[in-house]
Amino acid sequence: MHKVITHWKGNMAFESILPDGKIAIDIPESQGGNGEGMRPKALMLSALAGCSGLDVASLIKKMRLQVNDFRIETLGDLSDTEPQVYHTVSMIYIFEGKKLDKEKLSKAVNLSVEKYCGVLKMFESFADITIKIQFISQ
């Protein structure tokens, strides 16, 4: 079981105390906040990318693959009606390196998407998710 305690810090700001750290949450000044923290919906996308990214990084290590850089670009489209929720999410896994093993890296992504990433499985219950993989040779 995970426990997160979220404290109101005044105005529209909150601080969440997680098992391994703290996160400031706020909204922009244009929406009545102070703009001094992360937005909750963006944190959801970050959790999604972080979960899958950890899986892939672990598999890169286990497979002893050579990767100079790895990032995930995650884009979420919100519904037009309230409450606004993500209805589609696109994840682009980008690998850079000199000797990229495209087959094994694709396998690592697919294992995360299909088997390991619990956050992705949660997202699938409310959003259509598309996955793309890009390779950049250096």
C-alpha cells in the first residue's frame, strides 16, 4: 500500500508528501494560483512516462543495450466537457545512440506497455493510448 499525504499550503497550493519525497502542486496565476507547483493532470502524464520509463531502463540494463539517450514524449488530449479528462494519450519513446538494437529496444517498450507498467494499465481504463518508437542514430 502507498500512502500520500497532501497538505493545503494556502490559496491554490498544495504539497504532497510521498514515500520518497515531496511535490508542490499549484495552478497558474491566470487560473487563480501562484504558479509555484506542478499541475495535477500533467503529473499524471509524468507518472505514466516514469512508470514505463523505469521498465524500459531496467530492460536496457538487463539486455546490456547501448543507448546514449532515452526519453518519452507524452501528450494527453483533454475532453472539452467538465470534468476534463484525458481521452487520448500518445507516448513517443525516443532512443539515441550509435549501435541501437531496434528489435530489442522495441521488445523492451512492448514488454512495458503490455505487461509491466501498472500506470499504463490504469490509463487504458479511461483513455485510448497510442505508442510510437523513434530511433536516432548518432
